Amino acid sequence: MVADLELIERNFPEGVGSIEMLCVYEVVDGRILRATFATGEKKLYAGPSKAS
């Protein structure tokens, strides 16, 4: 089992922000057998949008 916690910055319909994503991989013989993902709370950045 491999766990990966990522902070992803992206453009949401409401504006630019970030979201945490927990990725859990079950690895067998060096290959990913199963992947599971869970997202955290979306956080929008304050101020004007940087999206183009």
C-alpha cells in the first residue's frame, strides 16, 4: 500500500483555489492493482482571479 497526499491548485468555476487529495494505491508485483481517491475541502483564493 502506498499513500500520497497532494495539494492541487486549479481553476474552479467559482475561481482559482486548491483542494487536498488523498491517493491510496495497492501495489502488487510492482504494478498498481487498485487506486482509491478521497478529496478534501475546496479552498478558494481571495482576491481577483488569475484564470485566463
